[in-house]
Amino acid sequence: MSGRVRTAGAKNAALPELAAVVLSSGEFHFQDVPGVEDIKVMFLALENLGAEGEFHSNTIRIKIPAIKSPLVPREIVETSRASVLLLGPLVARNGYAKVSTPGGCDIGDRKINYHLEGLKRMGTDISEEKEHIIARAPQPLRAIDYSFPTKTVTGTENLLMAAVLAEGTTILRNCALEPEVGDLIDLLLAMGADIKGKNSETLVITGKSSLTGAAHKVVPDRIEMGTYVIAGCFTGNEIIVENTVPGYVGCLLDVLGKSGMQVTTAADTISVNSNGSIKPIDVETMPYPGYPTDLQAQLTTLLTQADGVSHIKENIFNNRFQHTGELNKMGANIELNGDVSIIRGKTPLTGATLRATDLRASAALVLGGLIAKGTTVIENASQLFRGYENMPQKLNALGADIKVIEE
Ligand code: EPZ
């Protein structure tokens, strides 16, 4: 494959930013919104709450003049756990929220106990009834000083959004540092919120009685970016990834450098060249700025082509190795030992019929299919479209041969 590919806006930024619409009755205009399923589901959830607006060709114009229904139903939460991000804003603005309990996710435990603990401390009465979280709170919420026991991305975002309308000054400690949190803060500041400490582990939020609407361009998706950068590492490929923020994938680029890749970055492009051999490496996933768990599966595919044994330790989720069994069906040699995958390369891959278990695993299987001999069929591929905009089209434009079979 060769050529240029443009990174879309970040799913994991647009999701909390759409949830932030609940905090104000003002008009919002979002640009560079990724056209992926999870965003369409969040848009539906907002319409369910009373939103008026439209979503087309990567722009959203939306407002919620009044909360018509405080309910986020099961069929919405089931499809996209991120709808739990509506809890904080709904309680803050409406004093009442009924959100279906987020179900299990194929990548392991996805607890929200810190989200709920923080809201409780802000004065919210939380109860669980018939698989729904019922949250009631007098208005406004009260400010708190809360330290997250472990870093949580959506936990930080949920309590941050609750705190911007709370009475007094909230201090959130041990916050997540992911760039998506920073982009949400940019939106909230544009809405008139008072937040100090962006991109630091301690956020100081002084509540306001009301916030305005805003216009916002969603930050590029560093996970999609990283996926195409990894695709560029396979022998013979020359891919230039555009609309990037190289700093957001700094850890990935370091790892690729250690595996022998020549990485070239410019203001908003990244390209990699391999001299045909990939060195084995050891990596462990960590909260940002460490190596992202959302790029663990894709790196695994690459390391099946390394000359030797690599190890990947997954520290964030306790069931995020399902892609390894599928890659082994193609001829890879990956063994699991607790939270470590042992990848013995170099193993030629051969096309097979595989099943996508989750979003990032599906991307890893696509990368495997691109370097395998013969044809690979990936079933349950709807997982891919939850978080990658037009991936088959983008890859075909680089010289791949991918078809989507609707079933
Ligand atoms: C966000 O999920 C992302 N999703 C995930 O991306 C990403 O994998 C994850 O952060 C880690 O980077 C969105 O932003 C919408 P966490 P989140 O809370 O916020 C534990 C993708 O592929 N925890 O940071 O749900 C939790 O169990 C998705 O795009 C608690 O114990 O992840 C996990 O082990 C997949 N209690 C760890 O913290 C809590 O209250 C990190 O989870 C919250 C979290």
C-alpha cells in the first residue's frame, strides 16, 4: 500500500463533547465529527433527551432547549457504553437522570464505581433499579475535592462535566491526561466554564450557574492515526498519515523506532519506512502518555512479523487479547501468560475466516488480512464501523482490496 490517508476526528473526544451539549440550552456547532456508529448512537441518545439538530458530513448542529426525557434507554447503552457520559451532565442540569446500566464489554471489566462515588459526594442520590442507574440530586450539585484511585478517562470527563455547573470550586486529582480530556476542556471553556489545570493531573473547576453553546472542531483521532501508522510499517508500504498530531502518538512512535522503523514527522503528518526487518520489542499498556491499550491489538499484528520474540503486557483491561486467537488461526504463534502475550515472529500469515470480538481487535484482523497470503473473511465486522470512519474505502485508496459484505 502507498499514498496519503487523512485521520478523522476523534471518536473518544466527540463522545464526551456531545454529552456536554446537555449542560446548556445553547446552540452547538461541531466540525470534524467522525462518521462512526458510536457517534450516531450518541446523537440518537441526545434526540431521546429532547435535542434538535442534524448530523451530516462530519458536522453536527444541535441544541437541547429543554430536557424532555431524562432517560438513556438500554438499546442505546447496549450499543455504546460511552452513553454513561450523559450521567454527569444530566444530573448537573436536570437534577434527575435514568441511565441503563452499561453492560459488559468484550475487553474486560469496565467499572464506573468512581463515576458514581464522585457524583454521590456531589450530593447525588444514586440507586439501581431494574438495570437502570437512577440519579437524583438537588440543584445545584455541591463542589468536592476528589482523588481518583486509578486514572479513568470517562470518569474524569463525567465528574468534570458535573462540576462545571456545581456550586463552588471542585478539585479533581489523579485525572486522566488523554488528549481527548483536554479537547473536552477546550469545549467547556468555550461554553464559559471556569477550569484550571488542563493537561495536568489536577483540575480545579469553579462552577457556573449556566453555560452557553459553542462551536468546536474535534481533535484528530490518535487511535485511528496510530492504526494507519502501524499499517505503514509492513514491508513495502509507504503511507503518509495526514491531519495528525504526532505528539499524541509519541509513545507509539518511540516503540516503532525501537523496532527498527524510520519514523518521519512534520507539523501534521507522520510516515514510517521499514527496511524490511522488524525487531522484536517488549511493551506494556499504560494510561496516557504511556502506550495506549487501544493500539495494543494492532501492534500485536505487526509483531507477528518481527524477527524474534516480543512481549505485550496489558495493564488496563483484563480481557483484551481475543485478537490473538484469531491471528493464530492465520498462522501466527502467540501464547498468553496471564496479562502478557508472547508473540513469536516471524510467521507468514495465511488468509482465514475470523471473528471480530471488539473494535480494536477488528482493526488488528484487518491489518493481518492485508499481509496474509490469500483471502481473509472477518465476521461481525460491524465492530470496526463503531470507531473507524470509512476504513475499507481509505485502505482501498492506498491499494488494498477490501469488500464489505452486508449480511
Ligand atoms: C476510555 O474508556 C476509552 N473510551 C476506551 O476506548 C479506552 O480503552 C480507555 O479509556 C482506556 O484508555 C472512551 O473514551 C469512550 P477507563 P473508559 O475508565 O473511560 C477501571 C476504544 O476502543 N475503572 O479509563 O471506560 C476500568 O475497569 C475504547 O475506543 C474502575 O475500576 O476506561 C479499567 O480497568 C475501548 N472504576 C481502568 O479503570 C471506574 O469507575 C481504565 O478504564 C472507572 C474505571
